[in-house]
Amino acid sequence: MANLSHLETLHKRLLWLACWTIHNANHLREKEETDVKVGGHQASSASMAAMLTALYFHTLRPEDRVAVKPHASPVFHAIQYLMGNMPLEKLQNFRGYGGAQSYPSRTKDVDDVDFSTGSVGLGAAFPIFASLTRDFLHGRGLARDMDGRMIALIGDAELDEGNIYEALQEGWKHDIRNVWWLIDYNRQSLDGVVREGLWGRIEAIFSAFGWRVVRLKYGILQRAAFEEAGGAALREWIDACSNALYSALTFQGGSAWRKRLMEDLGDQGEVSALLDRRSDAELATMMENLGGHCLSSLCEAFDATNDDKPTVFLAYTIKGWGTPLAGHKDNHAGLMTPAQMEMLRARMGVALGDEWDPFAAVADVRGLKSFLGNVPFFSKGRRRYTAPALPVPEPAQLSDRLLSTQAGFGKILDEIGRAAGPLSDRIVTMAPDVTVSTNLGAWVNRRGLFARDARGDTFKDERIPSTQKWAFTPTGQHIELGIAEMNLMLLLGAAGLSHSLFKERLIPIGTIYDPFVARGLDALNYACYQDARFMLVGTPSGVTLAPEGGAHQSIGSPLIGISQDGLASFEPAYLDELSIIMNWSFDYLQREGEGDPDERTWLRDETGGSVYLRLSTRPVEQLHRRSHPGFAQGVIDGAYWAREPGPNAEVVIAYQGTVAPEVFEAAGRIAGDRRDIGVLAVTSADRLNAGWTAAQRARARGHRGATCLAEQLMNRLPRHCTLVTVIDGHPATLSWLGSVTGHRTVPLGVEHFGQTGTVGDLYQHFGINADAIVAAADRIAPGRPIRLSA
């Protein structure tokens, strides 16, 4: 291979820079005595340095995308530093404030990260869904020049994560292509050594899902030794050696290898001669020359894999390869001591003072710089793309008298599909086997299901009546998923990055049973961390799917909506609110500004984000033609007065979501006994709360006049006024409102698992019906009669 010498040099450079970066962060950079250990995973970086070298400097092309193993981030950052994409000060401040991130991050790092990684297993699976997103675009004649490989570099211990196998099965269903997984098979995890024989299970699983399996076990030095007399016996010994023993001998070094091999193989003439032809150092180098560290073997295997069949490379490695930590079972979180670092410096030939020099100890600097200037992957510069924003039509107008917000969502989406246009043509919907039960059926009937190859609707062909038209085509706009919620969140994340990855904008909309948002929460957080843009619709909310019981009733999801960064959460009660929110969301998903917060609300709306809608299956009598000033803006900002309180208001009821009928009934009954009662319709506790905390921060920074919507609403209430907050969800969602300006608060909501029954049964049981609201108001002023319903 013509460039092998340059690749070998780069391998050493990356290994040194990664280890030095971690050493600097832990041993040299100034820190407080009470600071925790910085860490950085020198051993995990070392085991994958050769694979990253071969990929980035030999195999990859600009259209390829890579998810780098979290614990190999120092190597990735070193690559970017060598190529001028990572400033030295960022590398010197690795794992420090404002420095290079612990794990590769699209949003926190300045270098060209394709996919964030960190929560193990998710980065591995994400390229599968990026591949599916790209194929969806291809089916619509888009991004034809973006047909690169979607690659995941993963540790063998990551294969314990269950979401990996869910993703493999989903990938098989959708006939994914151009996906590579490189498994760093170092056979060590955080707490010990990987179970013997795992490689066989790995190969069987991937083969079962239709993947090509490429085993990279032996490096070029080992393969050459196998050709010598006695080599067959040596190979048999290597294959039979346990993971733990191989690691231990690696740590002990050449003399230990020789002693053990002689003991196990005996004085067999040819074997003894094979060993005697090598010094202890040469023997150790040969025994540690596994396929995952051999650049010749890696490049050869990558070059030979030139079709689009999904492929897994099982690359045998040694954790800590090339460092004094190599092979020790405690090396996962271990750090080289200063003395060990000096040993590595001497081995690498790095002079004092040259530690950060990209070309330290390089013999042919000019030749290496020339080589780097022609590396294909970096030839087109940074690969973060943008796409024009799609125009958003006017909000849909629904005239139904009695309807649930879930059904209204389906009707609004169907209306968008019927009207056609640029926005509707870029919507891609998805659901984990709940398409019909989350009211996506009309949209799917209108826009079709996606598959790379067309598949007809057998029931239609057989003339069997059905309300669903389940024909699959490359131009269909709904992706049907299995019931794994993690896969839904991962696909939302991948499709929500389409504009950045593939230069084409999509509007992903995913529906899910609201209680099961929590099952996909890790992947949802991961998607938001990458700044993916999507709409997540959780339905049914609360205990309103009453006959299904506690297993299908959500309690804490409003708190997820409040706490999840990058996600604006709404829970409308009425269809006009829902239509306004959805219309605003289509624009919000596409915003990419960097401006200051809006001083009206102190929300950073200009930056955009994703949206979570918490909807209900409970039909509610609708309020129509509400066009009074400020209504639409209040819906978006998070709250509006559904009933204006008077100047002497004793009680204000604040509610969110489907409890609206109970609230208005209670308000009407209380009004005869209390002065100036008010009703606050909260459409987004999330945005109200975010504005409140943002305004407090602004005042702390000198913006003395900063006030948010929650403060403006609460400031008009007299001090003696009491808030009663009501939600079909955890009461903490709204109870904080009393803290805004210091009003006594009675929070009503759901804190425990539900049970079967009617909505009325459960609302009474949990104390969120009209009687409970009236009783809460009565407790404010003892002695007044409770106006119970007939």
C-alpha cells in the first residue's frame, strides 16, 4: 500500500495526541483540590486509534457519516486537530469548560461531528435510521448525491444494550443499505472481561439479520508467522487462548509471552524456532498485532467491501494497545501515571515542549502534509449543510362541535395532506405500531406508506373491505415501525437532522402512546441533544384512556415536557388551540437563529427546536371563533385568560389539557360564592416555566425590567388570591405558579398509578373533577358551603 507509511505515522500521532490530551486534563491542567477526576479513557482510545486512522485517512469519502465510539472521542478530536478543524486551546481544555467534549457532540463541539454519541448503544443504532432517512429522500428523488455509508464505531460492551437489537430488526424490516458497524472487540468492559465466545453470538446475530460479517482477527505479522513452520500450532493456541489470559500476557510483555507459549506448546522444534527467531520485544509486537490494530488488514478489508450490503467488522483489539496500560483489566477508567507517560513519550520520540506539535517526531513532515492535503474525506471541507425553510400555510380551521385533540390532530394533518404544497410534501410521519390508534390513518391513506420497493395492498387486491390502504411505495410519506419506542425516537432524530446531513429538509412527525414516551426517553434526549427537529405527539394523555388501566395512563409526561431541553411542550384542550400550536410548530422546527431571547417572553424562540404535543382521546365540546386580541399569541406563549379575574379575585383556577370541562363547570358554581373568579388556560407549562426562569436570569444579569408572561399574569392578582391548579397529570406541572409572585396554591392532579373505569370514575378518584375543584376553593375560606353537583 503506497500510503501505508503515512498511515502508520498518523496512527502514532493520534495515539500520542489522544493520550497527551487526557494526561494534560488530569495531571497538568490547573484544578481545585476538591475537583473530581477528569478522566478521558486512554485505554479505550488506544484500542480504536488504528481503525479511526484507516477510516478517516484512507476509506471515508465526504458523503460518509460516522458515529464515533464515545470513549474514543480524544482520538476523533486529535484527527480534527491535525486537519485544522479543532483549535489547540479546545484540545488543551478537553473535558473543561468550553473545551472539547468528553464524547463527540454535534452541538457542543466545534469540530465536524456527524452524530453525537454518549449514551452507549444509541450512537451505534443511529446510522441505521440515518440510512433509512436517506433512502426516504431517494424515494422522492432527493439527495441523490448523498449516498454515502452510515458508519458506527462501537465497543464490544455496547452490545449489551438492548436497543441495538431492536434497531437491527427494524433495519432488516426496511432493507437498509450502506451501513457499516466496526466493533472494537477488545473483550474488556468497565468492570471486567467480556464473556468467552461472544464473537460467535455476534456473528450469528448479524448474519441472521442479513448483514455481511467480516472478522478481523489477525494482523499482517501474525498471518506471516502462521505461514512459517510451526505457525499452525501458534494459530491454534491463539484461537484457544481465553480473553483474560491474552490480556494478562499482553500487560506482562514479551518474556511472559515466550514463557507461556513454551509451557503450553512445549519444545516442538518448529514452534521453538519460530519463537527463537524473535526477540521478546518482537514477539510481543507480533502477538499484539491483532486485526483491529493492523492498518494493512483494516484498509484491505475496507477496500474489499465495495457494495451497499450492511456490513459488520468484528475487529479484534487490545485495550490500551501501544501504552503501558495495554491489557490490564483495570485500564478502562485508568490513567497513565506521569512516569508511564514518560515511557510513552520515549517510545514515540516526542521531545519536551513538542507535546502539542501536530508533527512532532515525524520524519517526513513535508510528505505527510502533502498526504493530508489530499485525504478524500476532508477534501470538501466541513459537511454541515443547511436547507431553505418551507413556507407554512395558514392554520387549519375545524368546525367539529365535539371532538378530542387526538382526533383533531389527525383531521388537521389530513387537511394539510389534502391541500398539498411544499410543507405537506416534506412531512414524514412515523409510529411504533400505533398508526391507526393515534389517528394517523387518514394521512396514511392519502399519502401512502414508504418502502424502498413497492408492495401492494393484498386486502385491496383480494377485494376485502378495509378502511386502511396499506400500499407501500418509494414515494410514501409514512414509515411504519415496530413497537420499540426507542426506534421511533432514533428515527425522529435522524429525519430531524436531514437538512444538516443531506441538504434536504423534512418535517418528521411521530406519534406514540403518551405513557410510553418514557420507554424511549433516552433516545428522545439523545435526539434533542443533537438539535434534531421533529414533532412528537403523545396520546392519550393522563388517565383519560380510563378502561385500559394504569399501564396505559400517563402521569409524569408533562414533567418530561418541562424538563427536556430542546423540546417545547404543549397540552391544548381545544381544537383551535391545537391548530394554532401545530401551525406555529411547523415554523419553529425550521428556525436556526442565534439571537438574544425575545424580551416579551424571554424565550429563545429564534433558535427553534422540537415540539411535543400531549393530546387526549377524550371528546370535548369545542369553543369556536375565539379571535379576541392576544388569544393566539397567548396559546403560543403558554397561557391566556379564559375568564378574566376581577381586581378583588379570591380564586383563580389554572388548568392544562383535557380537564377544561371540569374547570369551567367548577368556575361557574364557585362564581356565586366568590368574587371575581378567574380561569387561566395553560397551553404550555413548559414555556411558561422557561420564560419565568429566563426572566429571573436576565434580571440577575442587569436587565432590571425583564418580566415574563407568568409574572405578568400573576402580578395582576391581589395578594389574598389563591390559585387552584388542575391537570390530568402530575400536579407539580402547575403548582410552581404560586411561587411566581407568592400566591397560596392548591395543586390538583394525578400522583399514583390509575385503574380501570370511566373518565368520571377516575377523575373523582383522583380529585380532579368539578366537585374536587369546588371543594378546594371552599377550603380557602372555611365556613362557606361546598356546592356539590347534583
